[in-house]
Amino acid sequence: MKRIRLITILIVTSAIYIWAFTGLPKIEWKETSVEVVSAIFSGLFQPDWSYVYDPGGEDLLQGLFDTLAIALLSTFIAGILCIPFAFLASKNIVKSHLAVGTSKFILSFIRVFPDIVLALLFIKAVGPGAFAGVLALGIGAVGMLGKLISESVDNVDLSAKEALIASGANPVKTFIFAIVPQVLPNFFSFILYRFEVNVRAAAVLGVIGAGGIGTPLIFALSVRDWERVGIILLGIIVMVTLIDIISGKLRAKLI
């Protein structure tokens, strides 16, 4: 019986992969493909170091700083806005099924929209630039952070809450001294994780005009300035790697 089930799973899986690959368009190798690929790798291994710092105009450091600023500000906004939704979506805090369901629906609704879609909407609303990127990443992160924090609240140990209630503490003190201390480490851990995600997203959203290092990257790609593309990609790699290392160490101390 197990062998039949395994064979059936393999056949179905193989059929799905075959169906997926047959739907792909035919790959066409152009005459200039080798030349373009060679130029890209040449630029990556011979980056334009003069673009790292330019006192008279935009440079790599300025673009990376803008990307970090967008990620930091959007994470701060999301960290503030997600708090009420997270606690309202927790059945340990709110006993009303309507309030919990409504909050969970709002968080799920926000998560439906990819960051790039939100960025396009805000670019139309407020114009291209870093502000649109901050709004897109800030609003988009509310759904993710709210869900993670609400699940953390649902999993808290309620014995401390029951002890405070038995001693005569009011609901506010019970919430502050029994729930918040248990949720706070996870809250900061989720914030740090979302900051890492926002740094990567901010670099990408600049490609569509939402500010950050993605803007000079798309300009360099459009004019085929592969040396500048190489130094920009190298800067992004270094920045993301350093943030991952620092954030990982901070999260390890929090949890």
C-alpha cells in the first residue's frame, strides 16, 4: 500500500513538473548574448571604484544611506502601526470574536499586496522618491508584523496574568506586567527581521522609482554601464551582509 502511494505521488509530481516546463516559452539564444554576458561579468569583476564617493553629486554611499534610511523609517512606522492590530487580533487579549476576526482580516488583507504593488500605488499618490518607498514598505510590513506578534501573544503563559488578577490587579496593570514582558523579546526580534527584509526590498523598489540605491542601478543598467552596475551590486552585497550579521547577533541576545 505504501509503495502504491509513493508511486502515485511520484507520478503526479512528475506530471506537474512536465506540465510546468512544457508551458515555458522557448529559450532563444541571441547572437549578442555572449557579448552582453561577458560585459556584465567584466563589470562585476572590474567595478567603478570612483563611484563609491563623489563630493559633487550622487554616489554609492549616498544611495546606500538612502536605502538604509528608507528601511529604517518604514520599519519604525510598521512597528508602531502593527501594535494595536496585533493585540486586537489576539484571543488572549480581546474576547470579542468580531474584533479578533476583523483585525485578522485587516492584517491578511494588507499581506495580499506585494511591496512592489504598494510602491507603484504610492508613487502614483505621492510621486516618485523615497517617501513612496517608506510608505510602501511601512504599510506592507504591518500585515506581517501584526500576524507574527498576535501569534506570539496567543502563545504567552497566562499563569502570570491569572496570578495578578487573583491579587486584585486591574486589566491595565495585568496587561503591562503579565503580557508585555513576555511579548517584548519576540517583538524586537520580529522588528529586526523585518528591517533586514526592508533593506533588500528598498534596494529593489528603487528600480521603479521609490528611492534608494535601486534608482542609480536601473540607470546604469539602461546605459549598459557594467562597471557602475558592478560597484553598486558589490555595495548592496556588503551592506546586506553586514546587516544580517549584526541583526543575527542582536536577535540571538534577545531570544
